[in-house]
Amino acid sequence: MIRPLISAAKSWKVLCQKAGTLCLVAGLFLCCGDLFGQEQKQKEQKVIVVVGTGGSDDYQLQFESWADNWKSAITSAGNTGPDFVCIGTGDNPAGQNDLQRLEQELSNLGDATAELWVVLIGHGTDDGKVSKFNLRGPDLSAVQLHEWLTDKKARTIVVNCASSSGGFVGKLKDPNRVVITATKSSAQRNFARFGEYLSKAIDDPAYDLDKDLQTSLLEAVVAASSQTQEFYLQETRLATELAMIDDNGDGKGTPSDWFQGTRTVKKSKANEPDGFVSNQVFLIRRGTEAELTIEQRENREQLERELELLRQKKDALGEASYYQSIEPVLLKLAKLYQSVRSEKPAEVQNPANIETPAEPEK
């Protein structure tokens, strides 16, 4: 009688051990799947910060400090932040120079990357024909960078914080590209301070002008440019830099002082105003923005572009016709955001550990 019980107990123990092993394996698969999903999400955005040669210890320390600001903004977002690579502050693998390292990083870009940032921090030169960014070793020309980016499917944001960077605007024009430069033209050759202010403003909630809980590239650029101009005013010096924004692909750009908030207060007869796309771009995506798929984000952008075009025609349409025109677009936007919220688990929409505020007593 005892022996069968012992045998049954042993069988039960073995069964429990096997069940435990299966649970452990299943847990590992789930964990790896979750990590894989996070990795895939991270790869939607990649940021490459390139620190050029300073020419002196003082400039080098400043440039590295600005690069650290970008890194801090990205790492503060944890696993939800973009992939980050910094070139120019340390040794490169296999004896590469900085130019070769940048080319390799761009050539190795994964298909999953939907948004690529290339941030250039340092000095620049322009001889009237060739615009360059100064690196340790061979310099990077605007034409070279354009060629390396031409076949990329990802939307590319190039931020050139260097002196004489205005020459990059025309040479980097592309319908799927946003180009920000510290100077209006290549003739502005003096040391550019715009990069310092932008590195601090790029994810600062103080510059979230439209109150959507995140700071867009446009909002950060306008804020940084305003602070740059304020520096020259306080120092009673002639401003030797003015940031430019080109996000409509025409290669002409719009001066940053044409913006009041996120809208232009001046218009050029020669080209369409910039600013729409750069106001849709965020270094760190938060809230609903972080939950959107690439397809949903593209759909949202198209709908908001329709709204913007209708706003520009408001006076010509008349008030009644204008509101009739925007209603169906607004409804589509509302459905898009509602679909994002409905895809979230109930505990995410209203976590159990967060109490719903009680209604005030009557």
C-alpha cells in the first residue's frame, strides 16, 4: 500500500518539475518576444550625433557637452527612446576615421528604421562651391551626405549646427527630408551658438507650444533660434547666424524668425512655407504619439496636412464652407485616435492602481 503511494508521489513530483520547466520556457519565450518587440520599436528611430573637430580645447568641450545633451534626452526615455550613436568623441572600430564610420552607420541602416536623425555639431566651411562639415580627418561635404542618404527609405532629419551650414539646405533637398541649419547662408562663417540652445530645447516641455505633451522639432528650433538672437542682443553684437528650416523639399528653406509659435507670420512668393513636417517630428514620442504605428502616423500626417491646406483657404472659402470642409477631416482624425485607444488593454487605459477621480459633491 505504501509503495504505490510513494510511486504516485514520485510521478507527481516529476510531473510538477516538467510543468515548471515548461512554464519557465514559456516565460522565457514571452520575455524574449517582448524584448524583441521593444527592439523593433526602438529601431523605428535612429539618431546619429556627429561631433566635429573643435580646433581648440574650449570649442571641443562645448561641442561634446552639446552632444551629451542629446544623449541625455534620448536615454531619459529608456527603452522607448530611439537608437543612439555618437561619432567623434572616441575611437572608431578597425581604425576607421569619422567619415568612414558615418558612412558605415548609414550603409548599415536597417529596413525597420522609419526615421533617421543625423545631427552635426561643430565647425563648418564653405568656399562658395563646396559646403563642408569639419571632422577629425577628412571632412564631410553636403554633396557626399546627400549621396549617402539618397536611397534611404526612412524619413531623414539632418540638423547641421555648424557655421556656414546654410549651404547644406539647397544641396540636401529631398521630399522625404527635413533640413535644419544654424545659419541662413554659407557666408555666416563665425562660430555658431544655435547648437547649444537646440540641444537643451529638443525635448524640453517648456517649449511644447501646442500643448500636446511633447516638443516637436519645429518648436525646439524656433525656441533655440529665439534664444540665439537674444544672446546677440544682450551682448550688443551683430547676429552672425540665423537658423533655417526646410521640410517641404524645395531646397530654399524658411528663416526661423518667420515663425510665431508653429505658424509663419511671413510668406514668400517664391516657395511654399516650411514648418508643417518638422512640427510632426519628435525626438521622443510620448502619449498617443508613441502608440501610433508607422501607417497610422502617415495617415494622421496626411489628414493634418489636409486641415492645414483648408486653413490656408479659410478666407476664400468663407466661414460656413470652411467649417463644412474641415468636419469630415476632423471626424477621420477622431476615429484614428479612437482606434489607437481601443487597441490598448483595459488595464493600460485605466490602470487598476490608479483611482478614477470621484465626482465633486453637489
